[in-house]
Amino acid sequence: MQYSRMTSFCGLKLLCRTTRNEARYAKRFCGTLLSWTAQKGVFPPFWMALPDPTKTNMLVFTQPFCTAEKSHKDPKRKAAFGSVGRRIPYRILHVINQDGESLGEMHRAEALRLMDEHDLKLVLLRENAEPPVYRLMSGQQIHEEKLKRAEKEKASSKTVLVQKELSFSSAIAKNDLETKTKQITHWIEKKYHVKLTIRQAKDNNTDMFTLFDQILETVSDKATYLSKPKAIKEGVSTCILRRMSDKELKAYQKMEKQKNSTVKKDENEKPESSELH
């Protein structure tokens, strides 16, 4: 009888110690689970009981977790174009051959075998596709593609154009207009856009649109209209001037050359006609 009591006492003591250890380890484990977020290939959510001899037992809902290592890649960071070597994190790939033809889906081991067999390199094209798309390319192809992408990126990058503004009255004095025209010429040479705003002065009959054309005429060898003159409200008109492109400048110079040659030809014909009379 005494031996039975001692056995029961020892068993109860061992049970209490085991319960306390379970509670401590369960809390640690559960805390780790709650810090993990749901990912692909995760275990389904489940309920876990946390036994605690000093408190009422409770059920805690744990979030799904994944045993795979988290990726430290920044999703916003664009991967550089080039060979990925032999480090391919995906098992199944969609592979494109050197000539741009699809070889379909295959295991990465097969893709590496093709790469070694033809002495080519694997280049990642579309990582977000399912499965990711890789292409077999030679070193020369990779170099040429890098150059094309650099040129395309340079062409697509938009430069911020600075816009300067001038505002004056239609009754502006001649010397003041010359000063402003010089300022416009200076800005146009620096490839700025120049916005001109003219206010119609009282008791002044100067046509604002004629004044715009007059200003453009002084810088016609450098500038043209980006936005033609228009009335934005009663008594106020505006326009925007820009520097001519190289193509427009060549066309303008050619036109001026033809015009000058025509004028000289007419001047040479006039004395001959007068001699005949």
C-alpha cells in the first residue's frame, strides 16, 4: 500500500514537471509561429492548446508558416540583365533557345545540360512568369542585348524641360522690347521653353498676335512655336517658344538659302530688263 502511494506521488510529480516544461516550450513555439507569414507551400492553419497549470487552458490560432528560407530580394529592385550562371532557384523553367524558339518547360538540370552542351549561358527574361522564362544566349548576344537596352532606356528617359516666363504690355517701348528679345534669345540658346504673355494696354491698338510674330521673327533662326498664340482671357494672350530641332534648323537654313538665291536672281534680272528698254 505504501509502495503504491509512493509510486502515485512520484508519477504525479513527474506529470506536473512535464506539464510545466510543455507549457514553456509550447509558448516559445507558438510565439515563433505567430511571427511567420503565409507563403506558398505552407502548412494549413491549426489550433494548438497551451497547457498551464496555474491558468486556464486556452486555444491559440496560429498563422500558416513555411519552412523555406525567406527571400531577401527587394521586389521593387529590377535584376540586371545577364547570365545567371548555374544558380537557378526554380526547379521547372520555360526555356527559349539561342534562336528565340521556345523549348517548352523542363527541369533546371536539363536546362543546365543544354547550356553546357552548346557552350551557352542562361539568362533570366521573366521571373514573374509561371514558370519563370530563361533563354540560352551566347556572350555576344548578351552584350548586344545590353547595348540595346541601354539605348532604349536612354531614349525613354525624359529630361525635365525648364520653362521661363515673360509678361509685358502691348504698349511696351521699343528699347524694352529689344531687351526682352535678347533675354528670349539667351534662354532659347540654353534650350529652355519660353512662355510669353502679353496684356492689351488701354488706349493702345497694337495687335498682340502681330507682336508675337514680331518677336518670333527676331529669333526665327533659333526658335519656333511650341504653342501658337492664343487668347486665354479677354485682353490677355499667350504663346510658348521652343528651340528648333537640328532637322528643323537645317530645313530653315535651306529655305533661307533658296529665298536669298531667288532674291539675287531677281535683282540681276532687273538691270537687264531696264537696258532693253
